[in-house]
Amino acid sequence: MNRRFLNSYYLVLVLLATTAFSAESQAIHALSAEDAIVLVKKNNISVKAAITNLAIQEQTNKEVTALALPKVTGSGATTDYFNIPVTLVPGEFFGGAPGSYMPVQFQQKFIASAGVALTQTLFDGSVFVGLKARSVALDYYKKAIDLTVEDLSVNVYKVYYQLLVSKTQIALEDSNIARAAKLLHDTRVMNENGFAEKLDVDKAAVQLTNLQTARQNTATTITNGFTSLKFLIGIPAADSIVLTTQFSETALTGGVSIDTTYDYKNRYDYQYLEIQKQLNDFDIKRYQAAYYPTLSLNGGYQKNAASNTYDIYSKSGTWFTTSYVGLSLNVPIFEGFAKNARLQRARLTSRLTSAQVDNLKLNIGQEVAIARNNFMNAINTMNSQKSNMQTAESVYTQTKKKFESGLASNTDLSNSQNDLITAQANYVNALYTAVIAKVDFLKAIGKI
């Protein structure tokens, strides 16, 4: 079975596998690994949630900005007194006896007012700190998006490249099935001519059935892999995916420096904690500013009118003007130690974040070292298993020739075939391991 046929067969397998749970496929997506990452950023629910959190913070920033802007309010009122208020005044004002009181109505029946008031914060330490923290707060949520995308990208790359490796696995299993089918045919012919026992035919038939079962299991695993990939990138399960990125061992091992040099700042989780530390520092400044006085400017302009008849809104109505401007100074004196508790809590939180940053540095160093060792070992193992597979294939070919010449038994041929299958399985597992190790190493050094 030639390579071109196997590639075509694999493509058909992918299309059939990804539509196994749908009577009619909705769409076919030809995707490179980079295309898959683009779809993750566009469709994944976790990314959408992180983007929404950023939008929420943008609105929160507008609210903070509003605290520093002038506040203007308008007011208007009309009152109709059914019973005009009565005020008691000393009777001697009206010639009465000392100690007596006279009921007097100073209020008019109809009263109206209209005005506008302005308040402008001139100094409020907590507001100014909030204004300075706006851009850092946005950076915090932007970095949360980067972290979410990175975590999802790691999973996408692993699933995507494992599916590419499964192409090699399918090709090897198809080759094994072809060899086993040929062996079964030849053994039957030899049995018919008296050169092989019926037991040899049965062994060859069992071998072929086992290989076909393994092939079916691999196909199911591939189907599940495509389903997982579709979920990660946010496309319907009924759609089909064709992988367009070409996989090669050279691409797997090339283009990656495996030294231990790295920069903490390349890691999104490190950047995230650094921004968190900045926000903690702003919290400390905000609670410190709560001890400072606040100063605001107040102003107002108002019109008032009063009449015993409802003509205050007519041309004959008389309105009186009141206007003012003033400063308001509020000096905090004592609030039951609440401000101090908030300040100390902010300082402890900042200290905790600093400890987390230091611990993350240690973890990154350990993660890079382990990921590098795993990657190097995976590449070495892959190369060794590839060489071992080639040797096993050569042994099988020679044993098969001897078997056909009557110089080797069916048991010898069966053993060499089993050794070849085992070597192939080890090689495929080594490929899978190398793919995962490379992704883990790139994530460790901040290159995903």
C-alpha cells in the first residue's frame, strides 16, 4: 500500500469520523494549527468571558472618571398649600398683652422654585488614586485574556498535533493489516499445498483480526480527538475538520532553543501577578488617601416665586433670584479604626502577592528545567524508537523471506511481526510524547 494511497485513505477517514454523529455535515473547515488558535480567540466561551470582564472594567473606569468631573443637577417644584402653615408670634407685636401669641400666616398659598446646582471635587486623594489606577486595571484584564488564550492554546496544540501524529499511526496500522492479510493468504496457499498446518492459518487469521480491531480503536480515538478539538475552537460538533499543517520530525525538533535561558517576563502568569502587585499598591495609596481632607466647590442658581393665586407662571408672576458659590472642606477625624484596618489589610494583601511572585519565579525555574529535560529525552527516545522500528521491520522482512523459502517457521515469522508491531507502537507513543513535551517546553519558556 503506497504512501499516496494512505494519505488519501486517512483524509477519507477523517471526514467520515468527524461526521459519524451527524446525518449531514454542516461545514468543512480546513485548518492549520494557527487557524485553530484564531478560532479559539474568536469562539471559545472562556475567552469571551474574559473579554466581557475587560468590557466591565472599562465601564468601571468611566465610573471612576466621573468622580472627578463636575456634577450638575437641576430642580423644580410647585406647592399648593390647602392649609397655609400658621406661625405663632408674640402678641405684643400687634398690641396684645405680654405673654400672649397671635397666629400669623407668613406663607403664600402657591410656591414655586427652579434652580441648578453644581458640585466639583477639587481634592480627594482616593479619587486621584483611582484615576491613576485605571490603565493598570485594564492591563490586568487584558492579561487575563492572554492567560486564558494561552491555556487553551496549549490544549489546542496538543490535540491538533496528536491528531497529526495519528496519521502516522494509521499508516503504520494499515501497513500491518496489509502484511497480515498477505501472510494469511500465503499461509492458506501453503496449507492447501501441504507446506503449512491449519494451526498456522488460524494464527495468521487471529493476528489479522487483532490488527483490524486495533485499527478500529484508533479510528474511534481519532474521532474523539476531533470532537475535542471542535469543542476547544468553538465550532459545531456536526462540522468537519481537515488538518492542513504538515507534520515532520524535523519541524518537531527544529526552531527551538533547548538551553535553560529564559525571561520571567515572557510568562503571562508572571505578568499577571506583577500587574496584581501594582493594583495592590494602588489600594494601599487609596486607603492612605482616606486620611486626607477633601475639598469641593459648590455653586447654585435658583428662582423662587410665591402667590396667593395661581399666576406664578404667568407674565405677571414675580420671581426672586438666589445664587451662591462656596467651598466645602471635610476633615476625617475618627471612624472607629475602620480606615486603619482597611489599610493594613491592603498592605498584607500586597505582601502576599509579592510572596506569590517570588514563589512563581521558583516554579518557573523548576518548570523550565523539567520541561527541557522531558523534551530532550522525548526527542532522544523518538529517534531511538524510530531506529528500533526500522530494525524490526528489516528483521521481519528477512524472516518473511526465510519463511517463504522454508528456512523459518511460522512461529518465527509471527514473533518478528509482533516485535515489529510493538516497535511501531513504541515509536508512535514516542511521537505523541515528543509533541506534548515540546508544547510544555514552549509554554514553560513563554513562547506559546
